Amino acid sequence: MKIDVIIPVYKVEKYLARCIDSIVSQTYKNIEIILVDDGSKDSAPQIIEDYKYIEKIIEFITNKQEIEYLEYFYSSIKEFL
């Protein structure tokens, strides 16, 4: 069974690498990490792009429409359900 781990991203550059490393290092390997960015102005999007290049299990979605966060979050995860 595949498990999707969905992580909302906004102003988390300080914690993001640790979060991704923690998930990637789990013993269960049939996972996909979905990072949903809500317009972070910090370096979080670049951190995700760097990880995405290394870890093929990462999907990165950005809110380019500037819609409400919860509405965007739910519409984003519908793609993966």
C-alpha cells in the first residue's frame, strides 16, 4: 500500500529540511511526499526543488492563484486521491 504524506509549506525554511529528511529516512519506503506551498517568501521553495532533484518521491505544488489557503490545500490534494 502506498502512503501519501502531505505537508503544507509556508514560512518553514528553518524546519523543512529536517522534516523531509525525517520522512525519507523512514523504514517504510512505499511513500510519496507531497509538499504544498502557499506562496512562501522564504527559501522553502528552493529547498523543496533541491530535494525534489535528489528524492524522486517528492511532488511539489505551488499556489500561483493566491486563493484562500484551505481551499487551495484541499483542491491540491484532490489530484492525489
